[in-house]
Amino acid sequence: MNGIIPAHVGSTFSQRTSSTKRATSLVAMACAVATAACLAPAAAAAPVEVASAPAHSPKPFVNEGKPRTIITTDGEIDDLESFVRALYYANEVSLEGIVLSSSKFHWKGNGDDVPWFNWTDEQWVFDYIDAYAEEYPNLIKHAKGYPSPETLRSLVKVGNIENVGEMEKVTEGSELIKEAILKDDPDRLFIQVWGGPNTTARALKSIEEEYAGTPGWPAIQAEISRKVVLYNILDQDPTLGSYIRPNWPDIKVIDNLTQFESLAYSWRRAGVPADQAAYLKGSFIGPNIITDHGPLASKYIGFGDGKTLNMGRPAENFVADPTWMSFYEGIFGGPIDTYDFVSEGDSPSFMALFDFNGLRSSEDPSWGGWGGRFEATSTGWADAPDTDMATGELDANLAQTRWISAFQRDFAARADWGSTPRYEDANHLPLTKVASGLDLSRKAGATVVLSAVGKDPDGDRLTYRWWQYLDAGTYEGTVPISGADTTQAKLRVPIDAQPGDTIHIILEVTDDGSPALTTYERVVLTVSGSKGKHR
């Protein structure tokens, strides 16, 4: 685009046949279904044995492997912060694209009638991947699955960035998203919307333009609508409402419109509990993430740390200038100390996909995890409050804030990995297993014994805690747990629980390493049949 894209962005997707070939199986299947439906006789359907449906709703997302995902970003400072974290966790998802897109806060302009507005030069993505490349030899010694720097660079494409909501032009970014959507892979594709969804809207529009009106179109649209999930942070341009929802009404959207604020610029005003807020302070972030670590960690921005950015005009970073600290205290709440957490409002969109921690939050947005918790709506899911068990009151941000200490310590450990060439010189997650399994079915009144087996790869001492995640289940009452701080817990399914009710029990296992790391197991107990005898 006017010579601004670096040479290593990669080739364009100008050959339409390329994307069509990759979509062959999906399109052929749809056309075959459509043709068969038209030609098949009305009678003569063979008898089919159908299994009884479970009493509870099936999990909406069950992927065969790591969750497939694409990041779309407008390059705001909080996106840069989130990108650092995302790179440290790139081994935990199947990352299929990193696409630059505009938003109502940032767009590049076209050098003519659309002026530049707060756009960060596209080169920043490659600078961060270059920093990742320096840490990559260390990271792969601590965990499997990290993509090579070359792979990451190949995933970066420029999407629709000229103006807010612009979706008329076919771009490299929109074509990458289009190919990923049409890929012959039945697993869900989670598209993270860190900026505006306009590049994703363009990709869907291109599919509609290519296949609408063909015999297979209804089946193609239905399969895409089943497969694509948008994780939408705020509403950062009009295309979700003006194009995606009217034309693709069955595509599900996880709408994070408020919970993200507890990890955004004004987190001090979002009611983050003091014990969690300590992990957002410079006294933790400075020594544990930014300083004395590797090149990637050093790109993480803390308040007043003096870093500069190339935003297409003289280098600047509006949060890093220490002379502005008192000014931002008035805006974001204070006091603000050097290296304090700035903002990662977009990080929940990929932390919701984490299964390595045992919370299984990628299986169902209503279950909750490091990326927040959401309740079902007619268009997908929306922010859900959690119950503060100490007060009994609903807290709009607790579904996000309750995990801060755990995911910040985990982030710090990964920053250590990037600067530590020997496995034995860093800390790693404990390993744990619930002997009874994770998906249980028991009658009301039944006694349930849960036994955990734990092992720490670094030889650290482990502590155990079992607790009921009340809001994740459908049973509305509390369930007492005996032995909650041991490896064996016991509970009784309440006698007033109805068939189909679910109760979520979380096993939390923490080591005594530095930083202390926490892993989980989630047991989903579904009440079955009629009420059992009280034992």
C-alpha cells in the first residue's frame, strides 16, 4: 500500500483461485448437500437411531486441538501491551493471523481526503516479533508449541486501516481472514477484535459476494455461522451493527463491553480488589516483567518508564513521560507509580481461549476464566457479573478481577522463561489431575468424593483449594465442601437440585516457587435423573 508495508509482510492474495482451492471441501460439501436435498425422493428415508439428548445444554465450543484464532488490532498502546502478553502465550493457541485494522480511535488515512488519526506505524508488529525472536531459543526450552518467528511474521497482514469502518476495499488482511474462515477445518475460529471489526466484515462480505446466489450458499453460510466466533472488545466501529449482524445473524459474538475496563486505563476506578490490584502496581510489574528480563519483556510499557513509540510523527508515548504522571492520576485515578500497569483491555479476548490452566473456559463463555465470564444472549454472549461470596452481592467486574493475581504471576514466569536458558532456573505450572474425571453426573442427594493428584515439575510444595464457582453453574444455591484445603474433597448434591442443574467445582493448586504459579481443574457436575436417596 503505497510502499509503506515492509517487504516481509508477504505476498498479496491477488489470486482468487488460491482461496477458492482452500475452500474446496466446504463449498463442495455445501453444493452436494444442496443438490441432494433437491433431488432426493420425499419418502424412503432410512430409519435412524437417535441417542437421547443430555439434560443439560451441550458445550458450544469443543475444538479438537488448540483453539484456532486470529488477532485483529488497531495498534493502540494497550494493544501493544496485549501483544507482548499474547506472544508469551503463542504456544497455547493455534494462531492463524495477525491483522492490522482501524477503529474509531485509530486510522491511518489515505494521504488525500482522509487524514491520519493516531495511527501507530505498522512496523511495530515486526519490531515486537523481532524481540520475540531473540527470546525464542529460551522459550522453547520451557514449553512446547511456540511458533517460530518466521511463522509469526508470515501471519502479519495489513487489513482495512485507512478510515474508521472502511470495508469497501479487499485487503491482504481481509483475504487472510477469508481463507481462514473457508479453511477445511471444522473447529471454531475465534476472531479477536482488538480494534474495529471492519476487516472481518470485509472478509465476510467477500465470501458473500463470491457465493451468494449459488445452490450451496445456504449451507456455506450456515457452516460459517456455526464456526466463526467474534470476541468483541467494546464497539470500535459501526460494521458489527451495520453489516455483520444484519447479514450474518447467526455468527455468535462474545461482547465484552464492560469487564475489560478492569484491565484498561481506568482500572483503578473499576473496583479491582486491593489484593489483586497489588499485581498491577509497578512494584510487581517493574522487577518481575519489565526490568532485567529479555528484549520482548522490555517492550512492555509501564507508566512513566520513558519508552517512546513511532506513531507516524515524532516519537511519543503519552503514558511513559514521567512529567505527565500527576496529570494522568486525575484522569485514571491515582496515585500512579513508575512501572504501574497501563492497560491491556484486549487481553481477555485471548485469555478466554486458555485451556492450559485447566479452567476450560474456551469450552463455554458462561463458564468463566482468565478472559472473563459471559451469559448467553440472542446474538451470542454478553458481560456477566459474578457473586462476591463475602457479601452476597453481584460484582460487574469480579469475573475478570478474581483471576488477576494468578495470571499476572503466570505472565511473570513466562517473562522469566524468555530470559532463562535453563529449564531448572525458572518456575513452571504444577501438574494435577482429578481421579474421578471432570464431567460427572450424579443424582440429587448423592455424595461426591473428589480426589486430586498433583506433581510439580520443579519439585515445589503444593497447596490445594476446592471451591464452588457459583455463577458458572445453573444450580443457584451454595454447596458446602469438606476437605476443601486437602487433596480429597467431599460434597453432597443438594436434595433440591433439579435434573439438568450444573454445579462447577474448581480445584486450585498453587506451588511455592517464585513466582508462585496456580493451575486448576474444573469439575462440572450435572444433576441426573430423579432425586436420589439421601445418604
